[in-house]
Amino acid sequence: MPDLPPRGIIREHEFEEQLFALFGDVERADKFTAAAEDLLARLPESGVPCEPSGAIWYLPMSPVGNYRVSLFYIFDEHSVVFLAILPFDN
């Protein structure tokens, strides 16, 4: 497999709002997603397809407080688009 350049990361507005709601601090929010950005830019198949078609994927993240968190995204050969980041009760 050739060593391909990483894909660009695009953050949807809704994703940014949800991320800020989780942390209330841009710096902490960016630190929380930095590893996911690096991983998914290189290996977007590291997540799990949400449905059999594989149109939308999710990546389980570290818990935030008492919530499990999942990052939802789509990708193609050029970019990964972060759609949403949602907390779920444990």
C-alpha cells in the first residue's frame, strides 16, 4: 500500500457547536480531538460504519464526565468531514 498524504479535516458548524458544548473551552476541545484528527486523516477506516452502506462512520472517544462520546464523520480520498460529536449516558 503506498504511503498516501493525510486527508484534510473539515469540521461542520454543528460539530463545532457540539464540541464547545461538551467542553466550554476551545483549547480543551481542540486537544480532545487532536488524536482523532491525526488518526482519521491517515486511516479513516479506523472507525466503525454506522450502517451497512458505510456512508457515515463513528469513532468512540474517551469519556467526558459521565458520558460516553462518539465522533460521527464521512470521508473520501481527499478529506474527512466531522459531522457531529455526541455524548451518551453510560
